[in-house]
Amino acid sequence: MELSDLRIFRAVVEAGGVTHAARRLHRVQSNITARIKKLEEDLQVDLFLREGRRMQLSPAGRTLLDYAEQLLALADRAREALHETTPRGLLRIGAMESTAAVRLPGPLSAYHARYPDVVIELLSGQPREMIAQVLAGDLDVALVTEPLNDARLDAVPVFTEALVLVTEAGHPPIRAPRDLRNRTLLVFHPGCPHRERLEAWFGRAGVPVERAVELSSYHAMLGCAVVGMGVALMPRSVLESYAERDRLGVHPLAPPFHQARTLLVSRKGPSQAKISALATILTETVRPARKKRGA
């Protein structure tokens, strides 16, 4: 049973017969008759009671007509949703922990106020996992840090994060890994782009890492840094809301490790209004801040 068969069936009912339905659909009568007969054969019921040239809906035909109306209306709504210009429906967003906590509350509040017909789900995770979820269709978009090399994805730069080394307060200035008192890395699991940058910073200087302590949150990482357990690399914005900021040493990095761009990534394909609206709001949020800092 195809939607086109249901449309022909409905047209025959509404037009009162094959002849008028054929004119309405710009088809020959024999085609309409053949499609109705095939539909009846597929369903194994008579949809019409035939008396000469007269066609009257059978009880089975009346039942099918109710379902046909619902199915065709649902198909029309699905088609409209694919070309929707006003955001609506469910928007599933993935983001790194620091991005979700620091960067997204304002933009998502603005999005909710502007587009109340969109239901937002926000999940945090590691970039590689979230990219896989976007490709699988489990997430609509994800906010991840460069680098990104996948031709199946569209990417829009939305934030540029200043990256800093974090140690205990009073640590001497750090210009290279050899300046560290403790070469223990406070990091997330493998695959975290900030961990990879920190390891690359050590590798470029030819200095070995003593060990890595894997943690599950920035809060835990900062707590370990306060007591001198090691060094962490993170966005400076994470420190803005940390209550014990005075107990930390914050050390800027030299290029090319000093900053990282955050990208809004989605699977390539027809543009979706809810995703385009999110990209617009995120970039609107960033531009005024850049202008103010440059003033």
C-alpha cells in the first residue's frame, strides 16, 4: 500500500467516481481503475460496492478512508517539517563539559525565548563520541574543539577559547614543560582535544610526561591543581566561576597552543531551521563580546 494509492482512493471517494477523479488528477480512467483494483487486491477487500457504473463505499472502504486521511495528513506534515522555515520540534545538542557549563546557558536561554516550539536536550561528552552520535543521527549538533577532519560534517566556528595552564598558586612562571615542578598531567580520558594539546606541548619540547591522572570533571581537575597534584590545560573561561580561583596559578601559553576554536558540527544535508537558528544565536552572542574587548 503506497501513499499514491491512498491519494487516488481518496480522490475517487471525494469526486464520486472514477471519471471525475481522473479529471481531477489529470490521469486516464483506466489508470485510476487499475490502481483501485490493485489496492483492493493488496488489502484483500472490496473498497467499493459496484452497481453498474455506480460506486459506493463498502464498510471496509469507509474504514480505510479514515486511516487514509490520517496517513496522508501525517505525510504532508512530515514533508512540511523537512522544509520548515520556523524552528520547531526536538533539538538534541552535544557539548563538552566546559562549553555546556560556561558558554551555553545564555545562548540556550535566548533560543528558548525566541523559539518556544523547540524542545532542547543537552548532553555532555567527549568530542569523538559526540561526532559519532551526530553521524549516527543520535544528536542533531555537537560543539567540539578543533581539529575536525570529516567530509561528512558541516562545521561553523562559534567560539575561540583562550587556553591556560593551571597549577597551584605560587608556582613560578611557566614558559616550557621543563619549568614545571610537577610533570603529572590532570586530564580527561584519551580523545579529549585539550589533553592531546597538552601532550603535544610536552612532546614538542622533548620533555617526558611523568604520569597522567584521569578525571571526570573540571571541578575535580581544579581541586587537584590547587593542592599541587599536577598541571591542567583548560579554557580560561572555566576559571571565571571557580570559587577558589586565588589558590590557583594561571599561566598563558605561547602559540600554537594558546587557543582553540569551538565548532558547531552537524551532518551534511539539507539545512534545518532549528540548527541554522542555533548557529545564528551562538555567533550573535560571541560578536558583541569580541567588539567590547577590542574597544
